[in-house]
Amino acid sequence: MQKKLPAFLFLALVLIMPTLADVARAADGPAVKTVSPQKITIRRTSSQPATARAWHEAELFAKVAGYASKVTADIGDAVKAGQTLMLIDVPEIIKTYERQQAELSLLEYKREQFQASVGVARAELGALQSEYNRVQALIKTKAVTQRVGDETKSRYESAKARLVVAEAEVKSAASSVMVGRKTLEETEVMMQYASLKAPFAGVVTQRSVDPGDLVRNEVSSERSREPLFTVSKIDVLRVTVPVPERDAVWVKKGDTAKMEFPAIPGEPLKNVVARRSGRLDPKTRTMAVEVDIPNANGRLIPGMYCKVEIIMQEKLALVVPSEAVRFDLTGGESIVYVVKDDNSISHVPVKIGIDDGHNIEILSGLSGGEQVVMGMLGRLKDGQEVSVLSN
């Protein structure tokens, strides 16, 4: 009588024995998983680190030299356009201004004198002209001699010359007065520089001067390059994004931009590309792109780091998963493995478009009804038979 195998031994043999399906699959070729191309909305995006900057930022230096007599603003102060931030004591300019005022008064007095001389010369010329005309009439009647006529004519011509000279002196005096006024206006402008004002409405973000400090003329002094004040306009910020060369050709004004600030987690911001520089930095091969952010509450601070994702293109496209596309050693040619009806592999060259990291757009090579191999680490030969796993 034949002995039966113990139940546990029989079960172990069953578990380790290959199934008929496995044997058949091994005979048919490698097992592969396939996917069909699908039409979905795909985006071409560029995600880059960026920095938020003030809308405007002005570094203020002194135009004139002197001592800081009064400092009226400090860091964090909100200032209006034209508001005085500090006063500089400039006694030398004031004395120069007073001297020029006196010189201008003297020039104006001389001009008035010359104008009076012109009046006298015109009156004298008028009288001599009348006498000359009367003498000329008497000469014709032989009432006076020619000698008297010549003397009268000489006095008349001298009077005309004196009038010309007087008028020239008036013009010269008027020119001197004009030069004096312009010189005085120039000094007035220099005196206005003694009051350092905010160029626009904003916030004082830096100050490096105290009352009593010697303020140097930045134009003529190389001793210090530190600005006296920095005023920043922060009610609107501009986020500067360095877009690499491969994406720069796709970015355009109006593209949607999503911004995430690590300092404000969970609060992504959204706006559009406001401007692009239109050139690549030769050092970094990146193009500067700016996105504006309203900041009326002042929560965002200039200099903050953020990550920006720019949606450069969005369209309905035929795609396959990224792992379904193979590339040659040079990376120039891309192919997919298509399983034909007889379960054999066909190498199909494809032209690819947008790659969003998950899916790759297929521009040509596939129609959409194919079974494309994905997730296969090994290389399959053209015509090789495979076994298709059920999805």
C-alpha cells in the first residue's frame, strides 16, 4: 500500500511549484506592463528661487557738505514724497547767497542809471535834431552861414552816438543783471540741497547719520559710500525671478506665476508676469523676470526668499507617462516600445514636447490607440515577443 504525503509537505510543494501561467509567461517572453496614450491638459512650467524687492529703493547722499543740524526721520518711519529727512548747516553757501544778492542789487541800480541816461540822451537828441532842421532851413535862405550848419550837424551826430552808447550800456547792464539772477538761482538750488528730502512715499529702511555729524559732498568725496538714508517703496513689491535659458524663450508677459514664501507657509500668492528683461545675463545665462505683489499691509519684507512657478504654456495634448519614453545615448532620439497585436515589440520613434516631470507630450509617432510599454528597466529588442500583464 502506497503511503500518502503529509498534508503540510503537500502544501509546501504546491507553494513552490511554478504555476502553469508562470511557465507560459516565461515561454512567451518578458512580462511587461502597458499604458495607452491619453489626451490631458499639460503645462510647461518653470520653478525657480526668487527674491522679493522693493518697488522703488533710493539711496540718498548729500549734494552739499556741512554739519547735520537736524535729523527728522529714522528707520521704520513712513514718509511722504518731498518730506524733509534731515537739515544740513551750510553757512558758507548762505554767505555766498547774501553777497550775490548785494551784487545783483548793485547791477540792477546800474541798469536803472543807464536807462535814465538813455532818456536824457534821447531828449538831447530830439532837441538837437530840431535845431539841426531849423538851421538847415535858414541856410537855404542865406540867413545863417554854412559854418553854423556844420557845427549844428556835428552836435547832432554826437548826440546820436551818445544815445547808441547809452542804449548799449543798458543792454550790457541787463545782461549782467540776468547773469546775476541766474547765479543767485543756482545758489538757491544749492541751499535747497541742504534739506534732504524723500524722493517718493515709502519707508525709511536705513539711516547712517546723527545730528552733528559732518556730512560730506558725495560728488567730490570718496571717503564714504554709505548712504545717509535709504527710502523704500514697499506697498507693492516686485519678485525678481532668474529664468534659465531653456525656459527664457517661453516666458512672456501675462503668464501666470504662483509664489510660495517659506516665511509665510500655507499662503501661496498668485499674479502674472509683469515684465521680462529680454536678455540673458552672460554670467548666469538667466533672464530677469519680474512679478508684482500688492503689499498694502506690509507683511512681505523686501529681501524675502520665495519659490516661483511660472506657467509658460498650457494646452490639451497627447501624453504618455515619463517612464514610457526611452532615449538613445546622446539624448537626441526618443522612442517608445509599442506592443503589436502579436505581442511583439516595435521600436517607434516619437517627437516629444512638454515634459512636466510626470507626463511627456507626444507631438508625432503615436495616434493614441497603441499599447506602450512602461516601467521596463531592461532594453527590449525590436520584434521581441513579450507577455502583457493585465492592468
